[in-house]
Amino acid sequence: MSGKTTKQFFFEVQLNWLEGKRGILSAKDTPGTIHVATPLEFGGEGKPWTPEHLFLSSISSCFMIDSGNSSTCRQTSCVMDIDEII
């Protein structure tokens, strides 16, 4: 691996736990917050964003960024089958 350099990137988020299975996510370098909670399927309220939504959102946004041209990537959708993972 001669000639290659290693780069490290750090991204920090903060979770303020509200009560039960609900919280608010924030980051110092990003405006706004995201309300998060356990999904209805796992005993949560089922209203705010869930970790599953955020996971799939990160995959979708990486796909958008990697496509390099916004005109070729107008909309993308990811689906996670939890039964297949458990």
C-alpha cells in the first residue's frame, strides 16, 4: 500500500433522551434537530423518525452523493426487511 495515505473523518452527534423511548438528535455543525423514537414495531410510539429511517436515509443520501450528478438521481428509495435481519 505504498503511496496511499490514511485520512480520518469524525462526525459527532448528540442524543438528548426525553423519556421512555424518545429523544432528540443534534449536531454542533448542523442546524436543527431530529426527533427520534423506537418504531411502533418494537414497542414505540411510531410517530417520529426511527433508527431504521435514519439508517436507510444514510444509505440513500450516500447513493445520491456518489451518483455525482443530481440530474441522474432525482429520487431513490430504500426498503429494509427487518424479518430478514432478525
